[in-house]
Amino acid sequence: MQSKLTQLNVVETLEKNYMPYTMSVIVSRALPEIDGLKPSHRKLLYTMYKMGLLKGAKTKSANIVGQTMKLNPHGDSAIYETMVRLTRGNEALLHPLIDSKGNFGKNNSKDMAYAAPRYTEAKLEAICQEFFRDINKDTVDFMPNYDNTMEEPKLLPTTFPHILVNPNIGIAVGMASSICSFNLAEVCRATIEFLKDEEIDVSEFMLAPDFPSGGQIILNKKELKEIYATGRGSFYLRGKYKYDKKNNCIEIYEIPYTTTSEAIIEKIIDLVKSGRLKDISDIRDETDKEGLKIAMDLKRNTDPDNLMNKLFKMTTLQDAFSCNFNILINGNPRTLGVKEIIKEWTIFRINCVKRQLTFEIKQKQERLHLLRGLEKILLDIDKAVQIVKDTKKDKEVVPNLMKGFDIDEIQAEFIADIKLRNFNQEYILNKTKDIRELEKEIKSLDSTLNSSVKIHNLIIKELEEVVEKYGKPRKTEIIEEHHIEVVKEEVFIEDYNVKYFLTNENYLKKISLISLRSSSTDHKLKDHDFITQEVDGTNKSEVLLFSNKHVVYKIRGYELEDKKTSSLGDYLKNILGLADDEQIIYMAVTEDYKGHMLFIYKNGKAAKITMESYQTKTNRKQLANAYSNETDLIYLEHIKEDKELVAISSIKKVLIFNTEQINEKSTRSSMGVQVLKSKKGSTLTDIKALEEVAFEDFDYYRGNIPAIGTFLKKEDTLDKSYENLSFI
């Protein structure tokens, strides 16, 4: 039998099948609504409320889970996981919604599993009174549950902006939500001020996010302003620690909300094993009933603050929280700033209050209507009794009362239901005396309902009560960003003494002093190559390499591999990408960019350029115009302090001068000042150090710059290695 194949349009199939699923996840599962709850939270809390767990004793969690399945069909394990996060014991919320007994795990630990629901007990926290206040007064809409056997609220009429008070993270399909928590008192004060003046700056009242895990928040005002305005952005949290000097131990007692103690410990162990951290001898998780504690034993002479700065940089002890305030407003997902969220909550709460007032007015009006009917009977009780007495059929009692006293059916039914023993003047007077009070109450409620100012004042009063009952000091400490020490990458680089060797054919070697001392072989060099410079430095030194093309290349010492004397070294043409006719002519090594670069030119001029001119804030690898290109360069040297040098001209004029006579410049390409004047077209041909020449009388050649210099005496020599020197 041949089967038939049906062709389907993929796009149409996805729209038909996948899009409804997507919307279901977004609207009915993953994103919170303006009451700060996802559907699973709301179903659980409402079930517990109906079970009498707001004021009653705790009951087994298994019982709660079982009852919640009447509203939430997603399975007992999913319900219990939702419940665990809302408990005081789990410590995931700034203001827990469920009072718990037993092991509910810890939000800051991934390994501490919670106990089964048959062992744990729970009830609602007192703050949940603010979720269910006046819920039976038509404050919110109700809808049927999944099998139409009972009704549940679409939202809870929270009396404060719970959406901003507890952290809430959800991942839907194609979108997500990540809402940080703020201090309850700060949120309520900001809302109160907003109700008074919508133009307020909420950041004046809501200082920064606040988390149940404590720790510290690094306050970047620009970033925070962006989050408050748009609902998007990120900020950094870091842990808290204290140093036990007696035991040479660091104790971490608060960590960022976004991480776990196990993740931090595992990362530190990895860093120690890899050799990147050498200051820790032992690490332990000492968390107990008193709270979280990660203990680290330090090696002798370890700076604890420096070590912690490294850990903040290298582990999740400092971690980012990314904000995405995506909330369902009237069934539509919207990303809102803090002020917009407060505005939407006030709109929601005002509607709840209006519905409550309308409900109360209606109830009181119905009661007043009944009492007014009863009041008419007071005028002639005997007549009422006679009407009932003379009526032959039961169904005619109400119509006869309606005719006899000019009242409607509802009033007549109420009167007809009064017991015979209560058909007396005292009873009726006691009942009808409430009429004037009810009229006043209705008038007052009606006045409030029609006055936005009074409704605002009512909400403000509720918010003030919430602050008084449930307000707590901040848990997360605020630290200004400029108070945080910026830890550079160099902090994590091992430092040790090295020597740098530059060869004539542009090979560079970095060799540690330990390796040099233990080496028994001479330097390996290419044929005809030789070492032109050897300079002391450290692994963290910066190496400046000047080329004949007026460019300086910069390399950080730790970027070069350690070599041995048996190695040729790194070929600079490959590392730096030098041109074919480009050569490195000088190497300067510095840690602090102190001192000067001295450049002396063929025309007799000399420039003393500050080393800071070669320092850059960004990690630039090369700088153009490293020195002047107007004439040939004769000599260059990195000098840390001024010294005497010997200048020699092409006609053997000699001048001994001190570099302190040369004014420093900051422009790298400066030609500087004249040192040796030209005579009969002479040029400067060489610069030597005093120890390189053999003069009987050095003062004979000394002079202030600029100077022509003095002819070299026959008995003096310009190079101690030369025994005989002919003069022109």
C-alpha cells in the first residue's frame, strides 16, 4: 500500500503550532506581572491563603504542594521547586514570602540540596497580608482554573510595588526578564514621592539595588541612571571579607547574589593549581548555621587586600548583574524603567482601590436600602403583623408587604424573614439607627472614589504602614566606583629580575638572572652576529626598541618568553613586523618611565626628551616620530640622571659637556639645542663616555654649550683601546 505525502508550508506550520506555545510561555509561565509574581508563584500563594496559612500553624509542604495542583497542573516537583525559592530558609528573596521549617537548601550553594516536601513545613509570611488585603472586595479579576472547578485571581492586589522588592529572573521564548531587588523602604518612599509629584528623580530615593545575599554594589552613577531610565544595563556586585590577623586567614562571609560558594572555591583551587595564585595555602567551606563562610589560610608575608583584589578580578567574588526589566503589562511584555514600573503599579493599585471603594459603597447602599424599608415598618408595626396574619398564602406575603408599605421586593423579603419575636419597636429602632451612619459612610466613600487626591493619600498611608511594619536596613553596601582600586593585568604577572640582550642582527633575548647564573655556556649567536646591548630589568619591564625609521616599538617583558643562553632569542623583524630596510638601533628598558632619552645629531644638536613622552594610557605597540628625522642621528641613550659626555667633531674638535645643560623637551621629534658648533663645515661625528677616553686634563676640554670645542692634544687619545692615533 502506497502512503501519501502531504506538503506543508514550514512558515505556516511554525506560526500555527510554535507561536501559540511561545505566547503561552511568555504570558503564562516565565515573565512576572505588575504584582511581582509569575503565575506559578501566584497559584501557590493563593492556595496557601485559602488553606488558612496566613495566620494558622505551619503544615507539611507535601500538603501545600498537593493542594496547589488544583490550580497548577505542572507536577509536584515543579511546584515544590517554586515554593523552595520563596521560603525564608532558601534566602533567595530580600523579603521571603513563605515562613519555613526544615531544610530548604541555600540560594548561595549549588550542592546544598533541599529536603523532600514530606519532611518540611511552611506557612505564609506576615508580609503576605499585603498581597491579599481586600481580595474579597472585588479588587482584582478572577478566572476559572484549568478544569473549571474553582476560581483563582489573575493578579494579587499588592499594597506596595513588590515587583521591585524581590529579585525575579525568567527565561521565556525569544525574550527574558531579569529584575534586581531594591530596598523595600526605598521603593515605598520613591512611590510615595511619585504619587505626590510625577516629575521626581527616583534615584534620589532608591539609592541602588539591594540583595538578600548582602555584599557590596559598585555604584556607577551613569550606568545606574541608564538602568533606572530604560530597564536595561548592568552593575557589579562583590563579596565581603575580613582578615584574621592572628591566624593569618581571610574569611569571606558575603558573596554576590549571582554566584555560589562552590563556584568561587573551585575557581580559587584552579588558580592555585595552575600557579597563578601563590599566596593561599588552604581553602575551606566553613558555612554553618551562623551563615556563609569561606576561609583561606595565607602564606607568610601575603598582603590580604592585594590578594582579595586579585580574587575580585579573577573569580566571581566580583560579578555582574545584567538587568532586563521585562514585565507583563495587561498581557503584553514591556521593558520598563524603574519610574515607569512605579507608574504602572500606581495605575494598577489605584484601580484596585477604586474597585474596593465601589464594592464597599455597593454593599453599604444595599444595607441602607434594606434598613430604609425596615424604617417604614417602624411607623406601624401592627399593620405589618396584620398583613402577614391576614395573608392566606405564603407566596403572597412579600407582595402584600410591598403594597402595604410602598417598598420593593428586596425590602419586603428582608422584612418577611424577620422572626416574629423581633417584630418589636426596640429591635427595629436598633436596626434603623445605623441609617444616618451608613449615609455618612457612603458619602465619604463616594467622595474618596471621585477624588484622585484622596485615593493617592489612601495609597500613601498604606505604603507608610508597609514601611513601618516590614522596612529593613539595606543588606547590600553601596561603594562609589572611584573608591574601588582598579586592578591591572600586571598584578597577576609574576615578577622577577631578568637581563635583556639585543644583538646586531636584531635578535632579542630575555633571560632570568637565575638562568644566567646556572648557565655554563656562552650565548648562542648567528655567524658574524654580536651583542650590542645588555640591560637589567624585570619581567614586568617595558622594552622600548628604537628603529632607524624614527619609530619606537614597545613590548612588555612578560610578553616575551624566557630564553636560555643556548637560544638565539626572538627575531624582532618577525615580532615587530619591521620593513626590509628597518633595523633596531637601540633598546631602553623601564618600569616607571623615569629619566630621559638623549638624542644627539650630526648637526651638533642634542634633544633630551622626557621618558613620559613615550608612555601611553592605551596599550599601543608602536609610536611614530620617536625622534627627529631632520638630520642623521649620531647617538642615543636612556639616561636616568644627568652625566658628562664627550662630543667629537669631524675636525677632531672635542667638547666635554654635561647633559644638565640641555633643557628637557616633551615633544619626541624635537631637535633640541645646539651643543657643538660647526667650524669650516665640520660635523659632529661621535659621542663617548668619559671612561672611554684617555685625557690628561679633562677640564681643558670642558665648556658650556653651545661651543666650538677644543682641538685634541697629541698626548690625548679618544679611545683607550687605541695605542696609536693619527690626527688630521
